[in-house]
Amino acid sequence: MMSTPMSQETPSKTPTTLPLADALLAIGQGDVSHRVLISFSDLDREKVRNVRRVWPLIEAANRVRFVHALSDLAEASVQYNFNRVFRIALEDSESSARQYAVAALWEDASSDLIDAFIALLDDESQDVRAEAARALGRYAALAAEEDISPADGERVFAALLDIAVDETQPYIVRRRALESIAAFGNRGNVYALIRDAFDHDDHGMRAGALFAMGKTLDPGWLNVVTSEFESDDPEMRFEAANAAGEIGDSRAVGGLAALCADVDPEVRFGAVSALGKIGSPASIRVLRRLAERASGEEKDAIEEAIRLTEIEFSESMPME
């Protein structure tokens, strides 16, 4: 089909959908306007079959653009569910479409996706492999909490371990596998892999090691994590702040408070978020002091961290 690119329009207050046939025709013409996109939300089985039948007939560039636009809308609005379309796109011939689809399925923890993501670890595209390794991280976390079957947990662990130790894989694929498998904690040689990555010459692998330390939730990594608060590399400072928040140990509060004045805005936001995750009386005091003199987006981020901390604290209180 011929491509006639159109820009995505601002959603109206009372959005209306199109008949599926019209929506598919619009996608074939490069139309990713809001009205077209929302027509693909919550498709029933018959409509999914129709989309799957027409899918190969749509020009590749328009399919990629469509999946990307759906992904952006799904992230911006929780009222739409395009997961059935994203599942179709997992098998698209264009690697970009597959990558967008994997990333867009981040909230879908259905066990049948485990096999799909494991299969994509062998994808020809390193970007797709990296995204699949990242996606398996949520199943690693579910396995650690015993919220999926032991058999599924074993398959996820084995698949991620194969990638994490495979030195023929590009660094980004191994990094994502390491970050995901870390949720299993001190199992097998996972901690040794994290230490090796932290000692790596590539700063990206070192940053991934910090992320993985946080995902273990193990306070034993705290000294290593906090030592990177003073790194010359802002990515390392950001990942260290994030890891400290995941570990949740109040001993990191002082260092995180200092990072809230970092020259890099992403590091500052990361430190604020980490203080909120720790949620101790000391971290809340720091956040409240920061809120008194902050403005704009930083003040909003600080107040959101305080709000979430207070909600979590109130939910953890025993009922009278």
C-alpha cells in the first residue's frame, strides 16, 4: 500500500472509533491519528483474526509506524489495551516492529509470553534480543516471589543465564540479561556475573551491574552501590541512586540527599525517586526539606515521591 504519512492528532474529549475495516485502510495509508489508533483497543478474537489476515498487506514502514504510535498511546493512557495487536507484531518481518511490540507488552505478565520472549532471544536483531531479555525480567521477579510456576521460573532462569554468559553476544544483550536475571538473587553464579560485569572495562556493563545489584534487593551490595555516588560518570551515579532505592536501606539516605543537588537532572530525579522508595523517616524528612525550596518539575517529582511513600506507609500499617 502507498504511504501517505499523517501526524498523530491530539485526542478529543469524546473520542470515537472507526469500523475495523476503515481503521485498517487508514493504517495502510500511514494514518496514525488518535481516532484510528483507539479503534484497535480491546479487539475481540474475530477482529484479531481480521487484523492478522490484513497485516502482511500493509506496507512495512506503515506497520512499524503504527506499532510505535500504539506503544506511545498505550504508555500515555491506561484506558486503552492494544496487547493483542502487539502480539501480532511480535512476528512482524521488521525488527523495529518486533522491538516496539516487546517493549509495549511490559504490563502483560501472561505466562504464554514467556515462550515468545525466549524465542526472541535468538532474533537476528540485537535490539530485539536485548528487549526480549529485558522483558523476561518481570518474569524473573515473579519467579522470585513464587508468583509463577517453578517450571516457568526455571525456563526463564536458564534462558537468561545462557545469554548472560555468552561472550559472543553484544554487550547490550548480555547487560539486559544480567539486569533481568538479578531478580533471582544469589543463585548459581549470578553474583559472580554481577561482580565480573562491575569490573568490566566497558562502562555500560558496569552500569548494568549496578542496576543488577539493585534488582537483587540485597543490602550486601550497598557499600559498592553508594561508592558510585561520587563517580565521574553521570550514568553510574544515576544507576547507583536507582540501585540504592531498590535495595531500600536507609543507610543510603545521606548520599542520596547529596545527589539531589547533582549537576545532572536525571541523577537528581533518580535520587528523589530512590528516597521515595526507601520511605524511611529520614528519607521523608529529606524530601520535605527539598520540596520547600524546589520548583517546577523537580518540585512535582519530590511531592509525588512523598505522596507515594505516605500511601505505602499507610497501607503497611496494621488495621485496628
